[in-house]
Amino acid sequence: MIPLEALSETLKLLSDKTRLTILALLKEKEMCVCDIVEILQTTQPNISQHLRRLKTGGLVMETRRSQWVYYSLNVEDKPYLHGILAQLPSMKDQINAAKSQNCN
Amino acid sequence: MIPLEALSETLKLLSDKTRLTILALLKEKEMCVCDIVEILQTTQPNISQHLRRLKTGGLVMETRRSQWVYYSLNVEDKPYLHGILAQLPSMKDQINAAKSQNCN
DNA sequence: TACTAATATAATTATTTACTTATATAATGA
DNA sequence: TCATTATATAAGTAAATAATTATATTAGTA
């Protein structure tokens, strides 16, 4: 049983529209920062800071591969979030739409 | 499938510690405002305002019974929240501790 | 080594939000 | 009707937060 304090911190991470969208994207596949920036049409620092919070909160993992930092979901050990994550809409269309002008 | 916008609004309601605690209390049993104020040791307007947000967000219902307004959980139709609600700690101890100085 | 691309961090700003204080409304009972 | 209890609403304040702009770091490459 998670302390209420910790639970509300995690839910705060999920309560922001931009972060929820990032999680929806990562549900499809791992992505680097520039992919997400491209798809969400916002600034790089904005996404970078959201990703840092998600990482600190334990919701995503990062792996650097040469110049790119790839982020992926890290929620296997948090089954109580599965219900919510399952509600996230498919991002396939947005991903495909952005595929043409990829950053790498 | 719920729009991302609506989902983040709901999660915003769940992301506050006070509101989470209220939900944990209502998971045990329906309660009037003064019960919650007593247990959470805060002001009546504070709780009243949180309850209004929870009601507007569709997470709780209200029923007036004479001078008391009772609030209860309204989450049967939101199965994607069950995982989170199941994580809320038991409030039995806090409820019993406050039972002596009940408001009605 | 210099240049570029990808990412991170820092500082600032504008908005949101939780809480408080004060006041209003609603219901009960003397 | 008046007083009391329970609840709601309004206004103000302080703190938290998302996004922006500017700058730093890291890696690849000519």
C-alpha cells in the first residue's frame, strides 16, 4: 500500500495534459526527445522538463544512444496505473503524421 | 475512450492530497461535510470547496438529509479509476478516533 | 579543432491552485 | 420570529506550476 503522499505525487504527474500525451506516445513505442517535440509541436525545453519529472517520478526510463536520449514507459511495476494508461487514446495517427519530418 | 482533456481533468482531482483523503474516507462510508472537517482537521470552507470540485468532476454525489449534506463516492461507472481507488489506505482508525466528538 | 545537432538546465513570467477569512444561505428548534 | 447549526459562496493571498527564453552540456562529424 502506497502512502497517500506518494500516490498524490504520482497522480500529479498524470494530471497534466502534456505529460499524459507524452505517456500516450510512449505507450506506442519508445521515443527520443526530438520525436516528442515534433509531434506535440512545442519547445524542446518544455518536453525535456516534463520528461525529467516523469523520470524522477519513476514513470519513464531513459537510455542514451549516441546523441539521442530515448524515453520509454516504466510502469510494469505499477499495476494500479494500468486502468488509466489503458484509457489513453491511440497516438498512431499523430506519430505517422510527423514521420515525414523526422529529426534523425 | 475518454478524451485526453477530460482524463487530465479527472486526474487533477485525484492529484491533491486533501481530495485523495476525502475519497479514501468516502470509500469507507458516506459522510457529511462536518464529519470530514472533523477528521481532516481543517476548515469547513476548505472541505466544502474540495467537495464541490469532486462533485462537478463526477467523482462524488451529494444528498441532503435535513441540515446535513451527505457525500458518497460515485465511481461505479469509472472502472479505470478502480486501480487507484484500491490503493487508498484504510481510514478506519481516523474515523474511529474522531467518533467521540461527532457533529451530529 | 571547429561546427552542428540533440538534450539539459537555469531564470523568468503568467497562470493556476489550495487555503484562509468573511459572509451568505438553508434547515432546525425554542 | 430568533438563535443555532450545517453548509455554500466570495474574495483575497501565498505557493505551486507550465511554458518561454536564454544558455550550457554532450555527442557526432567535417
